[in-house]
Amino acid sequence: MPAEPPDRRTARAQWGPVSWSYTAGDEAETARVATQLVTTTPSVWPGYGRLRLRVRSMRDPAALDRLERMASGPARRLREENYWRTPDGTWLCCGDRPADAADPALPRHAIGHRYGWWTILHDDDSGTEQRARTGDIVLRALVAAALSALGGLTVHASAATGRDGRAIAFLGDSGTGKSTLALRLARAGGCFVSGDRTLLVPGPGGWWAVGSGLLPRFRWGTLEGLGLATRVREAALLRHGDGQCRVADLPQTPAKVVFAPAEAERVLGVRTAGCAPLGKLVVLSPAEGGGVPVARAIVPEVTAAAVRAQSLPSDAGFLAWPAAGRSTQVRDIAGLAEEVAGSALGWDPLRQRAEEALGRVLMGFPGGAPPGWRGAAP
């Protein structure tokens, strides 16, 4: 018998222990969500102990009208939208945006959970791109809720794997070179896991670095330092225009350039992964004099203090994972610091080479860099 054709209305992927699917009546909407969120490398999380997340998107203006009549109570926020709750537990986007909202408003929609499915209701006149953008935000929030329920910590960090498949998470304030080092490590034969924020999740064999679902995004200084700026300006990217127009031809140059996973592979020359076992935590700080990066091992107490300082609220917002009856793995930050090796790196990402900084971090790290390591060619 001939094989059944794939269901193009459903996209599937996995971030760490969360196996998710997204189903829509519009194949173009599903394809857009998959392009933005499906990583290029299959998940290495073991097959047992996974959470199943099912999301579907449908148009139902009559249901939205009914929900709007019932919605009340204090507004709750998810990203740059405010929501009201209805008596049946559904959340309706109320249209009142926070004063600090920057992105374009999402069209009217609602989010509800019934019988193991999360459902996003849309108006009839919402377009494919608008529905996909809503689905992207809601799906990432639900993954964050599930990971938080499993004891995951959200930290201000970028993460990538080396050639041995274990991740290094780079923690630090903005401008300390987190994304630069993660991208450089990934381009040397590993995978890019996450940029700007990472979830540290207890799992099989220890702690894991799990991508938050935020697409890889880099400042121009990072791209220029790695010799990638010209290539990026010539690229057509989905999140800057419609995926057809070159970045160089846009009316306004983006401050940060955002890449879908497949675009990261095509333009940046780097594979993407949703998760990896965590091998090391590196705390970044500005260089303190001298002309070379300085790396040193740190004790667990110092690592724990750095993790606490870089901890962030979960992206889940008000969406809670319905985990009744499931045991939650909880380990504190002190336990994380005891189990995972910590290093401190002082360097200047504007004046010092990422290759040299990484080489100093990787010395003595199993599967890391030998003396004279220079990484992949730019």
C-alpha cells in the first residue's frame, strides 16, 4: 500500500521534555509556525518522561463574541497583550494594550484548555501571518509553563553545544558577549540552543539547557565581529519583511536581526537544537585590564549567586500547565551550582577575539578545546 501523505496542517517538534504539536486548518499558517520554531537538529532528550502539548488554531467569531460578553475581572498580561478571563477558564485578548507595548497589536483571539487540547480562537478576518504570530507567542508561553512546572529556571543566558554535544550556558548582562560566544561555539561544530534567555531544567542524568523558543537574534556588532554582517544584509529573512526582501533593502535597519532556525543554518552556517545536556555555566563580566581574556574556575557559591542574579521570570505569563497528578522535579539553584561546573570569564567582546575567549573557557573542559584552538573559519 502507498504511504499516506503527511498531514501538512500539523507541525510537530520537541524542546527538551516537551513534545508539542500545532494544528491549523490553514496549511500556510502551520508552515509559518513550523518555520519559526522547528529546530534543525532532532532532540536528544530521552524518549521517556516527555510532556505532550497539543495546540490547535481555528476561526470562530461567534465564540469570541460570546466570550467577550462574559469576560471580566482584572486584566492579565501575556507578552504585549492584556487578557480577561471568562467563567469557563478561557482567556480573551481584551484589546487594552500596556503603555510600554512596542510590537503591532495582535488581532482579537482567545486561549482555552479542554480535554487535553489548548485551543486558540481567531476572527474570520485574521490573516495567516497574524494567526501564526499569535500561535508562535502562545505556543512558546505554554512550553515555558510546562518547563517551569518541571522545575526549570529561566536565566539571562545564551547556550550552545560543543562537538561533544554538551551545552555551555553563558550568563551575563547585556553587552557581555553571550550571543557572540554561543554562536562562535556552535559554528565550531556544535549547535546553537538559545539566545538571550535559556531554561535550565532538571532531567535524565543531570541538568539540561533548553531553548526558550525565542528565535536566534543578534546585534550587528556580533555579526560584524564574526564576519557575518555582509552575508546577513544580503539575506531575506522571515521576521524582517516577508522572507522575500533583502535586509539591506528594508526601510529601516533592525537593531537586532532575528533568524528562524532554518535561516540560522542557511545564513549563519550553524545548526540549531532545542536542548542539550548542560556541561558548564560560564559567568561573563567586562575585562579587568590586560589585553587578553581571563578565565578561571569558580566555587559553587559564586556560580549560584550569578545564576540568581541572572534569573528571569518565566515567559509563561498567566498560562499554567495543567500538571495535576504529575510529580514535579524541584532542585534549587544551590543544587544546580553543585552539579554543574562553573567558570568566570572576563573579556571585551569589542576588542578581543571570541576564539581566544572560548579557548580559555574550554581548556580543561572534557571534549573542549586543545591548546591553539581557533574554532571554525568565519
